[in-house]
Amino acid sequence: MLSDQQRKKVFNIIILTQCLGMLSAAFYQNGFFLNYFTKLGISNASIAFLFALPPLVGGALMIPSAFLADRTGKIRQGLIGQGMVVIGLFMVLAVGWVEPHLALVLLAVGILIFSIGGTMQGASWFALLNPIVPREIRGRFFGRLRVTFMTVCIIFSLLITRLLGISESMTIFQVIIGIVCLAHVVRFFTYARIPELEQEHKDTKARTSLKESLKFVFGIPGFGAFNSYVLLITLFTAAIPLVYGLMQKDVFDFTPARIQLMGTLFLAGSVAGNLVGGRLVDRWGVRLVFLGTHICYTLVILAMLARFWIPLPLAVQVGAGMFMFSLIAATSGIAVTSEMLELIPARNKSLSTAVSQTLFSMGIAASQLFVSRSISWELLAPEWTMLGRTFTAYDSLLLAFACMTLVLLATIGLVPKVVKKAQLLPGTGYPRF
């Protein structure tokens, strides 16, 4: 067990580790990769596929990675994964030096390696933190964690916006990726300092087969129903930021700097959502939080379709839409994390959390692949009119997602219960245990 002083120190290490690691994840959210892939001459359909690749890999490899983590050690596997993340990022950086006809192949391989490494880490991340963070303050802690690393990502994104405003050269893009690559090298050493309090891999007598372990996990009361809800809501909301980004590039003709600014507002919304999300979960429980976010998802998506009738500049509307959608998603994410950590059992923790993350990743991948194939196969009309206004295929996607999100209100009963209030230690900002 950790003393209060030791726990506070470990909390700081965890927060630093995530601040370093989430810089690369922010590339998908703040518009940087959208700009970089466009700079490389990648088509819209291929961009959508590259965005879907990380969650696709996560959905395929999360469970076997977690199964191995419980048997070989969470820290050990996480460090191997961190090394692969560095290699993958360097390959993405190196794409700017190759011939254009090789760019897509090398880019896909780099992101594939990056995604495999990230999956190896993510498979055991929550199981690693579970015994470190007491159950009664998880909402507050994960809110604090996410607010901190998202604030760092926002500052970094503002710097990127400034750099792209000065120059849009390939060198600038590569320097930015190089900085993040170095951050992941440092993260290797901070990750190694997180204590592995529960070492299931040393208990050889308790080991079971993957089939038996999965049977045990799916037998957890409320586990299957909750994850079914998470999969469904993810399926119809995860691709919205991607659609927003493609609309900024192709419909609204935003410059790379403005796209980056919209992405920064998206990150700012995540900070706001994490600030309020932990408190809402600790006070009201996850079911009411999900109900509120569910309704808000639909309203924000429909607001983008109503842009012609809102008397505000388009950039303001898009920025507000990005901010609000991210705020809602972050609040929902706090609820998902808190409920997941409450439901998982004392053993097979990596596998338990990996099942949840696998379904979540599958929802993201399926959602983004649907957007990719819709564009590539031209499934939707390029233009259509309503109330005298002209809309695009992207608007059709938004309308479909909004309708399905509204219909899924009927599934809210799948969410169980959970987590109550927590108090902070006076003058520290850390939760009271």
C-alpha cells in the first residue's frame, strides 16, 4: 500500500506521463494530422482510413495485449509499446522525405506501428492505475488528470497554430512531429517509474486460458450491458469531429492555421468537460450524466446543420460546435472511466478494461470507416437542398448520426449505477482518501 505522500508523488508521475503521451494523440484532435496528410497529398477517403487505423488496431489487439500484460507484467509490456510508439512517430515524420507515390504506404506503416505500441500500453493502463487510485475519488482524479494533460495539449496546439500561420512548409510539420517524438522518449522513463502494485503475472497458479478469462469477465454483473451502451453511443458519435474537420477543409475552405485553431478549441472543450465531468459523476452518478450528454450530443450535431439560420460568423459557429462537442465527449468519458473501474473484478484487471476499450475502439473504427467508405464509394448525394439551402454529403452524415443518437436514448437503461461524492484535501487539489 502507498502512504498519502507516496500516492501524491505517484499521482504527479502519472500526470506527467500522460502529458507527454497525449501530445501525439492530440494530433488527431487538433487538426494537425488533417493538415499534414493534406500537405502530403493524401485523398479524403485515405485520410478517413488513416484516422480509423488506430482504433481499428486497438479493437483487434487490445484483448490479446491485455491477456499478455496480466501474464508478463503491465509495466514491461507498456515500455515495449512505448518504444514502438517512438519508432512509428519517426516513420510518420520521415514520410515528408520520400517520393509522393510512397507517402501513403509509409504513412500507413508508421501509424500501424504507432497504433500497435499505443495498444500495448493502453491495454493495461487502467488496470495499472486501478489499485493506485481509490474508488471513491476516481471521478475527481481522472478529471484532474485529463484537465492537466489537455491544458498542455492546448498550449502546444496554440504554438502549432502560430507556427503554421508563419509558414506551412514541410520542415515546420516535421519539426513539430520531431518534438513530440522526443517527448515520447522522455515518457519511456517516466512510465517506468509508475509502481505496479498488483503483479498478477507472478501468480502462476491463478492463471487461466484466454477463453476462461473472457468467460469470467463477461460474467461480471452489469458489465456486458454497460459496454453494449458504450459501443452503441460511440458508433454514432465518434466520427463527428472527423466530419467537422473535412467540412472545414472542403466545404468552408478554412486555411490550415484556422483548422488548427478549430482543433485547439476542440481541446479546450475537452478541458472544460473534464473540469465538470468528474464533479457531475461523483455527485449524480453515471446514468444521469449519460442521459444529459446523450441529449446534448444530438443538439450540437443539429446545430451544425442549422448554420445557415444562425446569425453568427461561420468560424464562430464551427468553433463553438467543436468546443461543445468535445465538452460533452469529455464529460461522457469521465463517466465511462469511472463506471468501468467500478465494474472490473480483482483479477484479470487488464483483460477486463481491455474488453471495454476494445468495444470502444471498434465503435470509433467502424464510425470512421463508415465515413471513409461513404466518401470513397460516393454513397451519398454530393449536394441536396432543404428550405432553400444547399447541403453536402457531410451534412447527410451529420443528420444520420444525429437521428441514430436520438434513437439510442432507448438504451440508457443499460447503464448501471456508481460513484459518489469525493472531497479534496484542504489546500492541495488532491482528493481525500
